[in-house]
Amino acid sequence: MSRRDRLAGKRVVVFGFGRQGRALARWLPSIGADVVVTDSRSALELAVRRRDWPGVRFYLGGHPSDALIGARLICVSAGVPLDLPLLDEAREQGIPFSNDAQLFLERCPVPVIGITGSAGKTTTTALVAAILRQAGYTTWLGGNIGNPLLEDLAKINPRDIVVMELSSFQLELMQRSPQVAAILNLTPNHLDRHGSLENYAAAKANILRYQNRSDVAVLCQDDKGSQPFVPLVAGEDLRFSRYEIVADGAFTLGSRLLVLGAASYDGAAHVVCQRGEIALRGEHNVANVLAACAITGGMGLATGRPGIAPAVMRAAIRDFRPVAHRLEVLRVQHGVSWVNDSIATAPERLLAALNSFQEPLVLLIGGADKDLPWAVALQVATKKAKHIIVFGAEGGKQVATKVMPLLQRMSLRPGQVLRAEGLAEAVECAAGVALAGDVVLLSPGGTSYDAYADFAERGNHFRQLVSQL
């Protein structure tokens, strides 16, 4: 007989009816909770038919105070601002907050590997899952990537393992940490949401904050932004580095990637693979691969499962291909390569993309700005790109509004910077100036919210436009 869930019979209010909110609205009734959903969008905007959600009460088109009546828990979806008046009202009433990731971690019957960072977390999370599957584990992949996982709880078996990508939006509400937790890097991001780098870092820190002495933390030895997290490490401290040998973790030595110490299945140093065997472009992806090796090699310290042997890591690394919208080559036409890096929603990610290419570039940037500094990325862009096409509307917090004045103050070649109203016009413009041997790179540096629901919708539109050339 299954044990009654602690939320059974209690009213839970779900703020936001996106991917995570919908998963909550499906799962919560299954454990006997009384569910209320509130969203600022209308039923028409959300394409919600209330009859498809039996037992769920909706307050759509706003957040009325009535939504809080009888509430015992507030579940906030990742994209919902935490300073909404109704959320302030809930705090005043002492109603606790949670989210899908927290509820999952509280109930997950097997060890969880959690991965966060300002950049690279999706690629690293997907590669960790690929290595574990190569080793024969039934692996559940989700969190901020793909499936929120709550609805899979009943299907997870005792010998399985879970790998979760966790965003700062999820982590800022969480008071539970996974058994294996990795912070890949920390650079300014989402400051429009968090208000300051300190607040952003504090949210990320929650992935480590609630670990204990039997858990494992994985940090980047090379990343200055990650150093403040070191005092939070309660258990095993693993590192990965592109530049120096680490005692416990993964590192490069010449052209080789190695694991050593606690990240090695027998404690000795072992070569995992050569850099040339990695199909992913860019030094930032070498760091992502090293992180995946440190995580999967050292996971046994916290999970009771053996660490993964280097030969297994190598086989998975050699077969691993870029995740969609991350330096994804869409096609090569007339000698021109078209690359989709729509995930680059910050100048730091644009900079990593620029440093991944030696070929002449036609660069597409644009979107909504996140109050982040652009100067360094633009300086590199003007040196590496034959043409920079800035797309999107002027006004407000738009990338075009911010970067055009900066670019005009730089030393530019005639015709180096071009303007386009939208992505379709930018692709048309790029097709007109690109020559054989060039790479047309969509690496926007801004979020998609000026014109798209998310970066994936923007990347899919780019794919469609390129396929029609």
C-alpha cells in the first residue's frame, strides 16, 4: 500500500501555467492535492480548455487575492517574477513557497545529479546522461531541460539514476540539494530578474547549500566566479580544469583529457580521450566535457553506484553531438555553413561562440537585453566577423538599442554592421553577403522574449528560414 503524500487534501496554488506549471497541474491531483492555477495570461492566450483539467480551479488573466484562499503551499513556475503583489501577500500570510524541482527532489527514490551554471549546463547535463546510459543505467533526464520529471516519479526504479539541469530561477526557491551537485561557472546573467550578481550567485549557491558530508560537489578550478562557492562544499570536493592538474577530478594535459583521484574508478590517473575526439566546437565545450567526466567519475562517492570507467566515458563522448540550438550546424549551402546558437542569450555566451570559430563570420545578434555588459563581446565580434547583422526592434530593453551606439563608436569597416527589422530579414541579408567558406552564425546575445516564446522557438524559426534558402 503506497504512503499518503503530505500534500494530499491540501490546497496548492500554482503560479504560471507554462511547461512546469502544467506538469504540476497534472501531478498534484494525482497525489490528492487540491489545485488552483493562476496566470496573468487569458485562457485564449494559454489555449486552455478547462474541461481538459478536471479538478483544477483556474484564475486566468490576472492574480486575484481569492486564489490564495485556503492555500497551504505556493508553487512558482520558473518564469514568474517573485515580486508580484499576490506573492508578497502570500509571504505576509506565511504560506511556504516551492516549485516542481523541489517537490521532485523531496520525493525522488534514487540519487540525483544536479547541474547548474551560467553557460553550458544543458550540454553538460545531456552528456552526463549519455555517459550513464552508455554505462547501462536507466537514466532520467529533466528539470530545466525537457521533462520536469514529477510525473515520472512512479516509474523510477531503485537502480535508476536521475540527472537534472537546474536554473537560477528554480534554485532561488529551493531548500534541498542533489546528492551530486555541479556549478560549471558563474558570470553575470539574468540580472534583469535577480537585480544583482550577488543575488544571482546566492540563487545558484542553493544547489550546494543543503548538501551533507556524504555528498559530492563539482566546481570549475579555472572559474573565478565559482570560488565563493568553495566554503559551501560539505562533502567531497571535485574539480575540473583546462589549465592545471587537479587532485580529484578531470583536467587536460596537452591534447588529452584525464580523470584522477576521486573522479577515477580506481583512484589513479586515466586518459579519457583526445581533444580531437570531441565533436563539439570551442574550448568552452572542452570544459563541459571535463565537467561531465568529473561528475560521472566521482558520482559513486555519493550515490553508492560505481564511478564510470574512462573507456565508457570515451565511447559516449565520441558519439555525442551538439544539443539543438547550441552551435548546431543546420546546413552547408554553396560552401556557406549556417550555425544555430540561439541559446546564446547573454554576451558571455556570444563571446564563447565567437571564440569557437576560425572561419570568416557573418554574425546575427539581437533580441531583448538583460542589463549585461556588451563591450568585450562586441570588440571581439568586430575583429572576427566580416559582417554583423543586428536584428530586432529599437526601443526599450532591446539589444539593437544598446549595441548600435556602441558599435558606431568602434573602428568599423564600411558595411561591416547592417540592420534588419527581424530574424527573417537578417537571414535574407546574411544570404546576400556570405561567401563560400563563411559561417553564418546566429548567436544573438539577447533573450528571445522580444519576438519569441523562448530561445528554442527562435532557433526553430532560424532553422525554418535557412531550410527555405
